[in-house]
Amino acid sequence: MNFELTPPLGIGPLRIGMPREEANEALISLRDAEKAPEADATCGSGSSEVGQCIFRPSGLMVSIECAQARLVSVELGRPTGQGGRLADLVWFRGINVFGLPAREVVRRMAEVTAIEPDVDDPASFVAPDLLLSFWRPFEADDEPDDEQGYYFNSVLLARPGYYDGSTPA
């Protein structure tokens, strides 16, 4: 499946600002139909609330965060052990977010928008105008076998005001 990041709107059926109930239904629609719902409750933020996180058959994690009963962010987590070859692809304007090395993602993003190292974590990057953030646990740009640093591990798309603490519109 292809997932297109479309800030500030959302990702696939998950639309920023949609009611929590609709967001949970949209998230569940992305789950593997053969998988037990309880298997999804252990991912991401550690929340035990059903519908907060699912894993796709490929291993791609899809996690949602709601505040004031509205969807405020969606995070996608890259499955490990697959190099640049993933069954579920995550795109932003033609950039394969998890299929390209992190350094190449940053280079291509810089052609589209401002992108800068995260102030607290220079191995990760933020595109503030788009409310996109790209995370990896450490920088290992020259080691393709070390997927944890060579590729981004997650991308988060958020609503306007998410990082400055303002409330949703």
C-alpha cells in the first residue's frame, strides 16, 4: 500500500481534525484483517487505548494521537530488517520517506521546503512549515547495514500548533 503524506490534511484515510471515533475507525481500516485487535495495543506511545496504533502486514506501524476528541497527529514507523525494500511505501511529493537513506530524504526535502536538524536530537529533522518530523535514534549516514541510523525510523505529521502547545482550531 502507498501512504502519501499530505500536510496539513493527513495520511490516507486519517485526516487531521477528524473526530476521535472516526480516526479510530480509519486506523482500524488499515489493519490486517487476519490479525487480532489485541496485537496492536502494544505499540508506539505505550497507550493501552484500543485504536491508537496498528501494525500493517509489512510491519509498518501506524499510530494516532487525539486531543480534545480530535485527531492531532499521525505517526508512521518503519519496519526493520528490510533495507530500502518495503511492502508499504510512505511518500511525500515523490520522496520515498523510508525507502531512501535519511541523508537523501533530507536533501530532497530541502528542495521542497525548509528542513532542519531537531534542536534536541540532531540525527532527526523537522520541516516546520509542513509540521513533519523525521526521527531516527542516531546518525549513521554511511552504514546501510545499520538501518536504525541510515534510514529514518518514523515520520510524524501533525496539526498546526502541535509543537507550540496551542489548542486545535
